[in-house]
Amino acid sequence: MKEENKELNEPEKIVSPAESEEELEEISSVEKSEESAKFAEEVKGHYDELMKENAKAMEKAKKKKKLKKGQIALIIVASVILAIGVAVGLFFLIGTLMNKDVKILEVDFENTRPSYAVTFSAGEQATIDLALQNNASEDQIKEAIALIYAKANENKITADQAITVSRGQGSAAIGIKLLGKQITPDGSMIVRAFKVQAGDAFYYQKGAKIVDCSVPAATGIVSGILNQQERTYESGTGVYKTVQVKGSDAKIGKEDETRELPFLTIGAPKSVNTCDSREEFLEKGYYLNDPRELSNFRINKDTIVLGELEEGEKYISYDSVNKYYKMKFSLLISGEGHDDCVEIARQYLRDSSGSENLEYAKYDLIFEVWDNGYAKFMHDDEIWAGDMELAGAKSTTSSTTWYESVFYYDFDASLFTEADAAKYEGADWAKKIIDDYSASLN
């Protein structure tokens, strides 16, 4: 795993903001046509006016009610980004995820079937077998998929020990109308996440990092606002903690104060919130019922949609050699039952992006489950879009993303460096990991 962690860090190198006249000259020459030059001049005039109005508004606000330093800094940074982006005819702000051109490390190690007894009852197995028949109806297929998902989710929550390793990438774009011109940039980010559970104790860590920007000089500024880090911790003894950090404080890919976990180097957060109850913890974590659940979408027979298949594909199939079920389906993204399906997942994205009307346009899944009822692998493809406030103006944002998770129920040394593998190995490996990582939250 040493080499894999090293490879992942390569695309995470951030280009610093331009510090030389040559770099600035290169940026300013992105568009050289007379029309672009004229537009840039118009933008500059508009920006100068905007800054004057902004200064007046800030001064007025100060007199009315003293602003906090952070609020003033936010206004200044937003203005600087607007100036840099628009001046070259491009504006980069990534609402969530990533770009097809980013080199992403492939997960090439296999998880193995846990040696647990089959958890499907005879009746449940009969329902699954019926759905595997070539003449199975859509209703029978949906019922079997819903049954397998529910069983895998239950087994995931109640497993004695488990690790989930996740990764994602995609692209995001924002449409901005300025001086009659429509600007629709896009950008790239990678996401890595790590979950571990031991009985009632649970630990989750996620990092999202900007890795590409079409305006190199703006990369440092953009990543300084949009890098994200999340951590949640449930001790199993009534202690609940949560962290959500954005911007430069997220400390992703920094050399100081870092911890290494699968696929990601991430720094310790500056502050931690302790929840007074499990209810508050669940609400802040955007969970349905439990932080160990497979997904915060409500997936059942009524929210499963059977879409188009490629030649040779099936909605549900069984690999008799490797002993797992493979399912391909979509989730309800419109019509009756849609709100119930996406309620919690959508609220998380709305709160994260600042969009009050964000909606999913697509959500497709490939889900693999061992034939004893334990989750093996999940891959989802999603598209969402909505409006958001940007520097006092409304803009349209959209994202096309894929995200996938691999599930382990037994200790696997290949997930870690040699040092970590030696430290965590043993019967209580999951608890050792939780104790180690959760210590950074104190």
C-alpha cells in the first residue's frame, strides 16, 4: 500500500498563485481577441464599481454592527476570486466534485468474502432466486434488490468489525451571467473517505481536495476556500463528536500535522464539536438511522427504478465462482416518493453547496453483495443541479460525480502502511484504529 499512497499524492500537488510577472502575463493572455479585451475592460470597470459599492456597504455595516474579522475576510477573498476569474474570462468555483482528466489511483486489491454464516432466510432466498430467472418481472426484481440491500445494510450496521474505504471524482460547473455574457466554467476535485467500526463505536474521516484549475494562478485561492474535511466519532459510550472544516483550515495534503490513512493525507482539525445526544449527532451527520448505514438514501422497492441496460447486462445476477450478487439499478429522482428517497442526502448537499433548490437529475448504482448477505462493493453515479448565491449574485451550479466504496470485515494489511499494519493487527484491530484516529479529535 506504500506505493499506492505515494501515487495518490502525486495528482494532489497544488500550483501556487502566480508570483512572477511571467505567470501573470501568461494568465492575462488567455484571451487575446479584441472582443475579449473589450469585455475584460468592461469587466474591470464593473469590478471597480463593485469594489466601491462593496467598500461602502462594509463601512455602513461596520457602523450599524461591527463585523467579525472572518466575515470581512470572506468578503475580501470572494472579491479577489471574482476579480481574478472574470478578468481572464473564466471563473472557477467547484460546488462538489471532479474532472475526468485527473489521474486517480485504481483500487486494485481485492476484498474477500467474510466467513460469516448466510443471513438470508429460506423465504428471502426464494425471493432472490425468483428474481434471477430470465422471465422475472420488474416487480419481482425490485423486491429482490430491496431485500438484498436491506439485509446488507442491517449486516453492515451490526457487524462486529468493519472498514469501508471510499473514493470519488467528477466534474462541476457554475454558470454566471455577467454584463450579458454567460460564463460556465468547470473544475476538478478528488474525494477520499475512510470508515471503521467496532461494535457501537464508529469513526469516519473524509477529505475533498481541489487538484485542477484552468487558471493555475487561482488554484491556491480556490483550494483555500473549497478544500473540505469531515470527521465524525461515536465512542460507543455516549460520546459523540463531529467536525466539518472547509478551506485552508482543512489541511489536506499538507506536510505539517498530518496523519496518513488509505488514499489520503489529512491534517488534524483545529476544533471539534461534541454533541449532547445521539439525536443531535445523527442530525449533524445527515444519517437516516445510524452512522454505520450503507447510504442515507431511502432504498426500498418503491424508490428503486430499473433503467436501461447495456447488452448482456442484467438488473440482478449471481457470480457462482466468487459467490456474490451484482445489482444494477437507479433511484427515484422525480415524482411521487422522490422526496422521501432523497430527503437526507439532498439536504446534506444543499447545506454544503448553499443551494436551497438543488435537485438530483440522476442517481445510478452498481451494488455487489456477498451471498451471505454482507456488502462487498458499491458504485454510484450522480448528477445534480441547483442555484446558489455567489458574491451577492445568483448562479447555477451542477455536478456530475461517481463515488465508490469497498467493504472489509476482516483485517487487511494491504490497506495500510507496514507500520500501521503492525500496529493494528490482532483480534481487536478495529478498536485499535478507532482509538488511534479518534485521539486526534481530543
